[in-house]
Amino acid sequence: MSKLYAISGVTGMTGNELVRQILVDGSTDRVLGFDNFYASSIETVSDHINDERFEFFEYDLNNREQMTAFEERVNAVKGSYEEIIYINCAAVVHTEHFYHVYETFETNVEGMNEFLMQAIRVGAQKFINCSTSEVYSMNSWNENGGVKESDFLTLSVAEHSQRTSYATGKLLTEFFVKDAVIEGKIKGCSIRFANVYSKDERYPKHIIPFIINSFRDNGKVVLLENSKKNRRTFLNNYDSCSAVLALASTDSALDGSVYNVATDEEISIIDLAKLCAEKMGISDPVIEFEGYRESDPERRLLSTTKIRTRTNWKPQVDLNKGLDECIKNYLAGN
């Protein structure tokens, strides 16, 4: 079955890896993707930019004229494919944006909903919405295998933090998808990703590239005071994208549900910095602390029982291998 994929944020960390996994040798599938390079670059898809199965558009999700043109292009080619799948990756999730309530609202909420409506108009069969584990706020772990999708959400404190505004915006997108599925307009689901990292990440906004680049460029790393307590699990981008495609190919899982996608390899931020240093040949790493981040959960541990039960997905890249790939790429100047 030949599939047509329409992907927003296609040069971002999730989008560009999806292109790579969809357009494997021999695939007859096709990708129409767009991005405005808000936090990425065309270089991330350079290995497929000349592939006739991939069409890239420098479009902004919030530009109605451009989105109309994109919709017209989908309509023009969809007749050659048996299934149309929309994947929403246009969602900036760098921590620096969490505390600015207007920074991503237009894209993450209004733009996402318009993209969903477009998918329904063109007759797409499926819609995958990339959400975030930020919706769990401060209660983002437990000792019984991690937080489940069915657990109650307690968003920060009664007087919500600015960070919580980001989480509630993403939570709203999950309801958009669920409503569309309940109404019988499309099949779909939302995915709450844990901390995702990639060897190909262009900008060192996330903690792993930040640590590696800091040691490389400054001979030390300066972490927030929160890092003295914080623990996280880290999900390799290869695995996050394989989860998207596993769900997209499992019709029974596309009932409007939400799925956690994560690993269970929990590590403290300090130990993460020490591990990176060790792999870089730094025997006595300099780790300093400065600044504090409000409403930053001390732990984030998610249960992935649901997605493992309903699909054949499981993570393939452990943290040890993933860090080796990151360090190799970053030290090579990539």
C-alpha cells in the first residue's frame, strides 16, 4: 500500500528523522513536508532533498495562503496513493519557550487545529499529533512503572506557573484529535514524548547537546541548581520516530488515545554530565551550578505499557549507544 505523508515541521528534530525512516530504499511512499526554519535548517533533510519522493516547501503553519497552497498540492497528488497520513511535528518544545505564553500558542494550538482540519478536508485517513510529557507537570513520575496515560493530571500548583501554560496548550491539542475521532472524521492519536535527543540536532537547546558542546567549547558545563536533584529518562530520536510510524500503521490504536513514548533508563542530570565527560575523555569534569528554573519536576518517568501492548514498538537505542553517536557527531563539527 503506497502512502502519502503530509508533515508539518519537517526539518525539525522529529520531522527530518521521519523522512529518513519513511523513505527507505524501495519505498513507494511519498512525503510532502514544510517548515519555516524557526528552530531548524534545510540541512537536516539534505540527504533526501533531491529525492523525487520528497517535496519540501518553505511554508509557515500560521500563514493561511501558504497552507492553502499546501492543501492544494496534497489534493493534486493524493489520487496516486491508497492512504493519506498527516503528522503534526510543528511544535517547538525547547525549554526556553515554556515560560513565554504567546511564543508558541499560535503554532502549537491554533496552527495544529487548522492542520487537523486540513487533514479532514483532504480526506486523510489518519492524523498523528506530537504532544509532550510536559502535560504531567510536577507529578510526572511514580514508583509503579511510571506515570500512565490514564492517571489524573495535576498541573503544577493552584496558581499555575508560566510553564504550565505550555502544557495546557499541548493538552488542548490532544482533545482536538480525540474530538475528531469521536465524531468519525478521522482516525488518530496523540503522543506524549519524554526528553528526546538526536545526534543530528542542529542547535544545542536540549540538555544532552548542551552538555557535550559546553565541555567541547568551554572545558566545563554550567547547570541549573535544579540539576542537583533532577532525574530524567532520555529517548533517542530514532525511537521516537519509529513510535510515530508504529502507531500510524496500527489502525486499532488510532482511537483518539494518548500514548507515552519514553524509555525507563532513568539518570540524574549530574550523572549524565559525568557520563558525557567520561565518553569525551575528560577524567575530572568541571560542573558548576547557576540559576534556578521554576516548576521543574525533579523526576519524569513514564509508563510505556500502553504503546508496547497495542503496537510492536519498543526502544532500540539505549542511552550508552545514543550518547556515543551524539558525541561522535558533535565533536566532528556536525
